[in-house]
Amino acid sequence: MGSPAGTLFEVSKPNRESAIRIDSCHEVLVADELTLLRDGLAAIIDSTHRYQVVAHSSDGATALRTIQHLRPAFAVLDFHLPGCFCLDVVRQIRQERIDTKVIVLAMRCDKRSVTQAFKAGVSAFLPKMAPSNELIRALDRALEGDTYIPSSLGPGDPGTESGGAEGDVMESLSPREYQVFSLMVDGVRAKEIASRLGLSPKTVDTYRSNLMRKLDIHDLAGLVKFAIERELTSLR
């Protein structure tokens, strides 16, 4: 049973038979706020007998500490982990020269999010609606040292971004401002954003004001229209 949100990471406790299997498998950490999702991902990954989930985390800060402690071969992270933004986790482990390869799962897969994820150093980016074999394919490709993005997310190099002046406007947003932006345009209320990110509602309001000022947009409807026109949201 997965650990509740906010608790320390849970490390799998294999019996003697499974311990033999772990020795020949690549260790994986799974991080998602939802226990059922973590358990489902672990079941898919463990069924391969090539990869073994050895730890679960429910928030970004705990995921980072777990990676620093266990240094697993892989980490499968939800894009919007509470407590510490997923890409901040990736940047930190890259700065510390930790070799853990990161697979990011997201409900929404706009071009900006995908591009920023690969710039941060992830090995694969998958929509949560992808079939289970896509996750295994991503792990296999990452194991070979390649990056992976499913064809459903469109062609092109995931490490590059086009957009001219529009792209420059988005580049003015800080990682946290962009995270608040992406949740807002998906219809998440400020109070829920604060809860998900471990911030106060006042801090979320400050990020919202700053990003709308930078984008020269003055209401939520304008923000959503801006995001749809630039394919920065899964809404159409």
C-alpha cells in the first residue's frame, strides 16, 4: 500500500525470491500524488522483469531526496508533483551529476512543456493517456541512452522550440510562473493550485499577477485564448 501524501518515501520490501530478481533488474522510483496511479505504474513496470520499482514518492521534495539517497537507474515522475516542481527535481539531480534517467508523465502535453522538460534533462515525456507499452518502450529507449517522445505528440526535435517573438514572451516566465500558468489554463482554481504546489494562495496570486503582466493579458479568458492559439494547452 502506497504512503499517504507528505510522508517519507516508501521503499519496497522484497522477499527472498524477488530480491534475486531485483539484482538483475534496473531500479525505478515512481512519483505521483495519487496512490492508485503509483501502484498501477509499479505493476506495469514490475511485470517486465527487466525493471523493478524500489521506491514510491507522493511529492517532488520527497522524490528528490529519494533519488539522492537511492540513485535508482530511473525515475518516473508526474509533471505536476506537489511540493517541488518536477523539472526542478530534474535540474537538481543533473546539477549533482546523478545518472538517474527521468521519464515524465503528464495529463497535458503542450509543446512548451515537452520542450522545457527535455531542456531540463529528461529522457522521455509521455501523456498519461498513453498505453502501458509506451512506458516500457520509453524505459527501453532511455536505457539505451536515447530520448523518447511518442509520435502522437508530433514530429520534431523535442529539445528545440520555435515561436519567434511569441516564444520569447513565454521565455520571460520563470519555471514556477509557467507551472501556475499551465494549471490556470487547464481550469484549476487558485486554491487548488496552492494546494498542489505547496504554496499559499497569496503566493499563487502573486505568480498569477506577474505572469499576466509579463504576457500583457488581463483576464483568464484572454489567458486561455493565448494558450490555445499557441498550442500551450491540451484544450482545443
